[in-house]
Amino acid sequence: MRNKIPPFLLTNPSSLPPERGGGKVSMSYIDKGIESFAGILKEGYAQWESASGKGFFYELDTRIKVVFWLFFILVVSLKKEILPELSIFFTVFVILLLSRVNLVTFYRKVFLLGFIFGFLISLPSSLNVITHGEVIFPVITLPKAYDFWLYHIPGVIGFTAEGVSVVSMLTLRVINSLSLSFLILYTTPFPEIIKALKVLKVPDAFLIIISLTYKYIFIFARIVADMHLAKKSRLAGALKSAEARDWIAGRIAFIFKKTQLKCDDVFKAMVGRGFSGEIKLYQYQKITGRDWGLGFFLLTLGSLILWV
Amino acid sequence: MEIIRAEGVHYNYYNRFPALIDVSLGISKGEKFAIIGSNGSGKSTLLQILSGLLFPSQGRVFFHNNELSEKSLREKDFLRFFREKVGFVFQDSDIQLFCPTVLDELLFGPLQLGLEKEAALERVNEIMQMLKIETLKDRPSYMLSGGEKKRVAIGSVLTMNPEVLLLDEPTSGLDPKTQVFLLELILALNEAGKIIVIATHDLSLVDELQARVAVLSEEHRIEKIGTAEEILRDEALLLKVNLIHEHVHYHGQTTHTHIHSHYLFHRH
């Protein structure tokens, strides 16, 4: 072997480190994309870890949680008054307190999404151009009112009391729906949620497909992150856009091939463990008396809110 | 003179799971260095930190007395210098091979370094001869066997003529003949002046290489650094870090129990 080492490998070119402070290599769109892709792994681990804690709602049977979530989402959608919506908000808040969930991280997410998808999106509808009523906050004053075809543009355009009430109601409903969903996600590992969907008579085959897909997202994210590191280790500068596109195209083909092979392997592994076309999932253990009690209490509370 | 130096390196995955705790080591010119430890002890993470692919959450890493950081590796000149000098061979060759054919794969590195196409081709031909992969040059990487992929992966790094070669579990999943070939290649490259750093839990490989060894514990700390002989003779240490274990097997009709290490007892 020794005699076969090519002469160039015996040389040691440019052994001195360069003068520092030259030009910078900017972060490419691939780096940015893959960085956020790697975030999936982090989020997944964080969800699993934070959802596996100990506390009031964490320990409740997942099937009860899923039914609670569906029932309360229904109540949120049916009620159109502020008081019931506030009651639901308060109920979730108390459950969070009892379960010792980190309120700051929880509500930061809920309020941010609620602000974007509840408040910002519905805000224009509170203008008197859309919702008629008494203007409480004028924005634009025109010289006169305009009418054309079906439309009426008033002389003073502004936010109406009725509009503000509709927007507040909608924002509150979005915030409530989000906090109910995040409550489940923060206190229940995702694989448990999938399994608990059995209580809603979702077929086993469908559940196993969701769970395999969820698992594959992580495998996929890891392969992509590893491939990126492997490329980075051989890059002595920035890739040109065309080269970057080639790399992405090549890697997509590779992942497609690898996914196909993995799919075959998973199927063989299932067959090897006795799979013959019919999927039988592990049956849950019995719901305890405590869980029934809590479930009944939450159901009564939801019915009360619905009735008020 | 230490070419690579790690000082008090800590690393956590997803800001939660510790992979390395307070790791310090130095690797000198022309050295063979092995990082050993059981599964999950942080060997591969340490190797990736030494190659500037991951960055420590605490502590510092130096290459030729230049700190490796996200900032320093964004400087064009330093990035080029560092990547030219340090080659990394991944455990999974599949993720490392991303060009359409073996020839493209081997040409990628030298062309990145700005070599003329003729000079790059000359390098590639020499490497192909050395690794006995000339017949594979037009094949796509997915049509290669595991051993062939490993040769191509090593070749793709060697064409850049690195000063330091980092190899993650180089012999894992390879047949005995390819393992011997690889071992001879590593020794020859080291004799040619390359620094060899491997991460492995294969004690016989450490023995064959007679490298200086850093042992990582399951608590992700450096347990001991010493010569191959010192480490391999330290039975208590190897038991503690789970690299050897109690083993029951048959000798004829009788069962026989002893502490198991292919190096310490069988030497095979």
C-alpha cells in the first residue's frame, strides 16, 4: 500500500493559515432552509419532552382529553357571546395552572397566532364600509359620500362599535380554539394523540399511516441535515446558484430512492413480524375512576357554558 | 505542536440532551488519534466539532491556533484553508456521495479548491488506482456496494489532499477484506504525514493503529487520554465505559464466562 500512495498526497501545500479578515461567505438559501428544517427535529423532541411531564392534565387519559378538546371546540364555535368565551379562556387557564405548564411560552404562542389569524385578518371588517353602525373611531374623512352600483362609501370611514365587537369576539374564539389545541399538544405526546383517535372510530389502518408518516418526518429531517453537513465538509467556498440547484435536485432524487427502499424495508419488517393485511393496534388499558370523574366534570362544565 | 486543540467543549442536542461535557484534548502533527466510547457517548459529535461542522455550546476549538467558530468559517480565505486541510469521512457513505457518478464525486473537491481540470483529473486517476476503483468511475453511487461506497467516500476526501483525516466509525459494516484494506490505507496515509483521527468502539482497530486514545464515558466526559497500550490494558476503565463486558460462551461442551474484549482476550 505504501508504494501506491500518489506523490501529491505526500506534499503539504499552503500550510500557513491565511491573513484573517478577508471577504465573507454569505449564508445561502440552502443553509437557511436546512437550518429551519433541522428545527423540525428540535420541535419534535421539545414536544415529546414537554408533553411527557407530570401534572393534572398530563396524567389524564388521552381519550378523555381528545373528547374534551372536540367538545370544547364545538362550544367555542357555537357560542356567540363574550361571557361563555371568557369562561372557556378561564377554564383553560386554570387547567394550565393546575398542570404547571409554562404559561409564558404557552400564551406567547397562542397570543401571537391569535393576533395574526384572529385580530389582523378580521380587523378590516370592523370598518363601517363593511359592518354598518355607529363610528366610534374615525380614520378617513372624505369630502362627501359616494354611491356606485351596490356599494356605498360613507363620508367618514372608521371603526364601528358593532365591528369592534365582532372583531373582539372572533379574536377571542380564535384564541380559545388555539389554547384548547395547544393545551392538548403541550400535555400529550403526539403518538399518544394519534392512538387516542381510535376513540373517534378512526380506522386502525389510517392511524398506522399517520404514525408512520409522523415518524418518517423525523427520519427525513435527519437525513437532510446529515447530507447538508456532508456537503459542508467538502465545500471550500460558497456554491453558485446553479450548482446549489443541481445539488438539491440530486439530493431530492436520492431521498426519493432512499424513501422507496425504506418503504420496502418497513413493509418486509411488518411482514416478518406477522402482518398479513389486517392491522391490530394495542388496545388501551381501562379508563380509571379518576379519569372518568374528571371527564364527567369537564363535560358538565362544557354543557353549562353551552347552556348559559 | 498541536494542530487541533479543544478546550472545555460542551455540546447539547436541541439545547436539551448533553452530548459532550467539558472535553479538552490536543492532536499534534503526524499523529494517529482515536476517540473511543460506547454508543451515544458523543464520539461522532466530537469529531464533527473538530471538523467545524458543529459548534460547541461552551468552550473553544482551535485549528493551527485559529479558533473555529461560525464567524471564522464564514471568512472566505479561512474557510478554504480549513476545508482544504481537514477531510471528514462520514460513517454513512450514502449521505456523503452526492454527485451523479463516482468520477464527479472525486472531482468535486479539487475543482472546489480551484485546481485546473487536467490537474484535478490527474489527482483523481491516481486516487482511483490507489483505491482500486477505476472500473467504477462511471457508475452512480447508488449502484455501489457498501465497501465500494466507503472507498469512493474516502477517495472524495483524499483528492483534496487534506492534512487531517477524520474518520467516523471507518470499519463499521465492512467485510474483513475491506477492513484490512482500509487499515493499511490509514497506516500508509499516516506514514505519508497525514494526521488521522478516528471515532470508533472497535478496540482491535485501536490496537492495530497503535493510536493515542481518548476515552469518552457514557456521561459524555473524557475519562482518560493515553497510549493504545495503556488504555487497552486498563480493564477497569474499559468495563466502566462499557467497552468490554461479562461474556458467556461455549468451549466444546462446557460454558465459560470471562470479561470479553476481542483485544484483551482473543486478540482477533
